[in-house]
Amino acid sequence: MTKAPAIHPALQKALDKRGYETLTPVQTAVLEHAESGVDLLVSAQTGSGKTVAFGIAIAPTLLGDADQFPKTVKEPLALVIAPTRELAMQVCRELDWLYDGTNARTVTCVGGMDMRAQRRDLAAGAHLVVGTPGRLRDHLERRSIDLGSVRAVILDEADEMLDMGFREDLEVILKGMPEYRRTLMFSATVPRTIATLAKRYQKNAVRISTKEEQSPHGDITYSAMRVAPRDRENAIINALRYHDAQSTLIFCSTRAEVTRLSSRLTNRGLSVVTLSGELTQKERSHALQAMRDQRARICVATDVAARGIDLPSLDLVIHADLPNNRETFLHRSGRTGRAGRKGQSILIVPQNRYRAAMRLFSSAGITAEWTPPPTAQDILTRDRERIMADPALEEALTEDEAAFADALLDAHGAQQVAAAYLRLQQEKYPAPEDLMEQGSYNLPADEKPGKNKRERDRGNFEGSAWFLINTGRNNNAEPRWLLPLICRVGKLTNTDVGAIRIDTHETYVEIAAHAVDGFSKNIAQGIDEKGITITPSDAPSAKAGFSPKKHRKGGPRPKAARPKLKGKDRVKSKSRKKQSPGRNL
């Protein structure tokens, strides 16, 4: 690594030992102000090397010209405040190796851990303390920590701490420190709340914002898979099988979704751990350690549980549910592509959330590649490519292995032995899922700007075909329960279904041209709705059915009972009670 004059010599040795060859932009930027001792307000992207950046920035303030800290110390000299337990412990690990040669003693003070053990560690003396706002305030109020000698304080991911409601705790902690301290604030963004906090607790802070922090992460490849809503989990399984990443993080919107998806993946034979708010600190630590040890390759988590976690070897992030906003999307994706490694972020987009995903990409300044989810054949092809490239096939044979290989070939032949090897390799992985045919996954003409909403919703039905359902107005037939039935038995999405023309005793349904063959095959296998049949038909006459306008108003209802639906369709029917017939599911 090229020696930088501003790096303290003791830390330079640690960086060389760690194999650092170049500094990241944010590390280079803060080094320019390391010896000046000024306060810093830094916009820093997740995974940009912030911990090393503030570690080397405060070294001159803490050590001066000395190479080591005094062996005993009564009060901490530096305090790092982080929003979550995981991030605090990660920061502590980074500072441990960075200050390894300085005789530094680092103590963590986080919630969910033994308070008495932390008090004993603080009483024994610590040069650097890393903690979460709530637990640090507890120690301060119990007088088990004295901040009167703090020379430097760092607020890591300050925007998240304010979002999580830690403003009051931060103010109590900052007021308990001497005025002559250095205050460094690191935040992914600098909204008004952060600017106000900086103005109040920093003195003439230097604002640092590199070009990389103002744009999406350059080491991450973004892609989106457009799927039928009911195929979301199947698409996730196929994506996991296709990419076969060593370490994957899957984000869900709720704890219930985490539990459901993790159970589905576990049942498929995949090694999975979970992170959600209901877990204890011990359970969370075990889950993260399993990922670091590669005893588990997949972690399913909620946004709150995954804040601040660091998995250095994370290759793939999958968004099982769409993020709520730009910041959440970039935060999730930023878990991969760290420290110069390449990463991939995949967004699973149900067909009816396509426009929401496009708005998300636009607000984040990201151009994502739209691809169909991997099919079973795609996965089979990729499996065979991996087998052909297996390094074990290039290793030299021992004398015993060569003799046994010859015996195998003599007994069974080369082709039979190779086929057996192929089967053994394929048995290691779960079978891929069959997905519904989706047609084109690129932006179709009917979704481009410039068309009115009715035209966009209806899509292109040139060359469509008609089918006849043996129920009509006399049985209270209506689109809000017919549409889920048609999509379920025909394995379609609602955009594959065109006009629904309801007559007295029968109903005509229009199916898009690209979906006709699949729909015909699926209904030929039988319909699990008693008394209902669907058959090919000619187009209805002009007199058949209600006009769209008349139908939306409702009109008089006949007294005949509506056909009883099975549980799945009954739930969908109730949930769509207020929707118009043409609205996407």
C-alpha cells in the first residue's frame, strides 16, 4: 500500500498486515483532515469503508506522537455510537485489528447483553467504547461510564439512529462530553434533521461528500425479475438455484413473511437462517455467525433486523418484497458489493407491481436489467456448466485413485460412469420450480407512456381467443369472482385475461393470444370447481353480456344463489370487493 503521510504509523502497520493496497474515496477524503482535528460531517455509502475511515481519522487525536496507548486508563478516550447491536459489534471487530499494535482496549455496550459484565469491563478501563444509544445512556445514568475525558466521538449511520427514534438518547450522551472533543458524523444522507443535529453539536464541521456517495453503488449489478404474483416464491427458489451464491440475503417486509419463506426454503433442503425483531441477541448472533462460517448460505430477514449487519462474503441480495422507498432499496442492496467485491441485487417484481418498481428505480437513479426468472431448463444448463468447470476434474490422480478409476471404467464404461457422476452432483440440489409462462418481460408497448389507463390495463389482445364458461347472470356470475377462478385454473395473470362478457346462462372470456395454448392445456386437465366447465368458443354476439359501463354500476341482481367458491377464490373475491373489473390483481 502506498504510504499516506496522514496515517498514523501504528495504524499503517495494521493496514499493511491486513493487505490494504489502496484506500477507498471516503477514507482518502477524511485523511486530508486527520491531523487538523476538525469536526467532520461525512456522506458515506454503505460498504464504503467508513469504519477504517474514522478509525484512522481519529488516531492523531487519540495517540498524538505516541505509538501506543497507556496500559491503564480510567475513562474512555473515544466513543463510537451505532444504531444497532450488530453494527456496533462489527465496528468493534474492525477497530480491534486496526488498533491491534497500539495496546488499545475496546469495549462494547449494546442492548440485549449482560449489563453487569459491561459494567465490569468499563470499570477495568477502556480506551475505545462502541455502543448503541439506549445502552450507552443507561450506563451514563447509572454512572458506570464517565465521558469527561472523551477526545473524539463518532456517530455512525446517524440518519438511521434518528429514524429509529434515538434523538433524545443521542442528545443526553453528547451533552455529557467535554466541549473540546472532536465530533465526526457519518450518514448515508444528510436530511434536515441531520444538518440540525450537526449544527448543534459540531463546530465548523467540514462537509465531505465524494462522487461515489452521491450515486448508486458501482460494484453492484441490479436486475429485476417480473413474475406472476403467485410465482414469487417459486421465482426466488429458481434464482437461488441458478446463481448458487455462496452467501445470499433475502429481504421480506414482515416477520410473518420471513417465517413463511424460510420454512419453504428449508423444506427444499436449502441451508437457511433468519433475522427478525422477535429473535434474542444470542439467536441473532448465532444466525450471523452461521453465515460467516458458511454453515448457512441463505439469510431471510426484515429491514429492521438487517440494519447495520455486515457479511463480508455476501454475493447476492434478493428483494422478495418491494422496498418502500429509495433509501431502503439502496440500504438493502448495499449489504453486498462491499470492500471492492462485486455483488448482485435482484428485485422480484409481481406483475401488478411493475410500475411501482419502475418508479423505485427512477428515484434511486438505477438502470436495472429486466430478465425473466430462470426456468428449469436454464438451471439444468447452469448446473452442467458448473459440473464441467469443477476444479476437482483438473486435480492430479493419486496412484490408488487411478487404479480404481480404471477398474470403474472397465466394469461400467466411460459413459455410464460419467452419467452416474452427473446424477450424484445433481442430487445435491433441490429441483427447480415450474413457473407460469409470462410472455415478454421487457416493457410492452401497452405500458409505455402516452396511452390512457384503460388501454394500458387492457393490453394487446390482437389474435386473442374466446372461451365459454357455463355460468351466467342467473348464478350471480361477476368478474370479481370469475377472474380469480380463471387465473387459478388456467395459470394466468390478470393481464392475460381480456373482456369478460356475462350473459344470462353463460359467460364469454377473452384470452390473450400468447396464453391460449397454455390455458387450453390447463383447463383440459380438469377444473377443481364443482359444476363449472370452460370450453373453447367463438366470439360472443354483440348482444351478449353487459356493457362495461352498465356492469360497473351493478344493476338488479337475480335471486339465484351464486356458485360456492373454494377457500382460495373466496378470500380473493372478498379482498377485491371494491375493485373495478378491469383493475389489476
